[in-house]
Amino acid sequence: MKKIEVIIKAEKLEDLKAELNKVGVHGMMITNIMGYGNQKGFTHVYRGETCTVNLLPKIKVETVVCDDLYETVKEAIIRAVRTGSVGDGKIFTYDIHEAIRIRTGEKGKDAI
């Protein structure tokens, strides 16, 4: 199993959810986060003072998928969020050794 973390612009969330549903991913966790990378933030003037905003609002989407579905999900994520602009986001992947559904005791693939 693989855990996939995706950092995206907030406006791409609905596109991502729709694309993941198409490929069979129905469970995900979504978190509002702040961060910066290549975008470096932006500068604006407020009441005559120049302000630099380094942290930009982003969305983190997390899901766990079976190994055989991983490549399909990865390609679906890229299709959904890629614009070709700086700030499109990142995908991080982790190996999951075990998953257990607490309510039923199901393990592995059955738990996700």
C-alpha cells in the first residue's frame, strides 16, 4: 500500500476530487495548510507600507491506495492539477506497512 500526499492550490481541489473518484479513490483527508516554495510569496503595499507575504494558502490531500492502483492514481492527480505554472504543487509517496480498520478489525487492502 502507498500513502499519497498532494499539495495543491485550493482552486484545484474539486478537479482533483472528481478525477480521483473516476479512478476509484473515494476516501481522502483534506487539510488547509500554508507554505511556500518556488513561488516565494508576493509583495503588496498596505497603508503605504510594503508587506511581503511568504506563506501562501495551499491544500494537502492525503489518501492510501493499493500498490496496483498507485500509478493510475498518480497520473490522475497530475491530469487534474497540472497547469504548467509555478505553484502547481507536489506529490509525496510513502510505503504503508499495515492498515487496520478499528471498527471491524479488517486489515490491509480490506481496511482501505
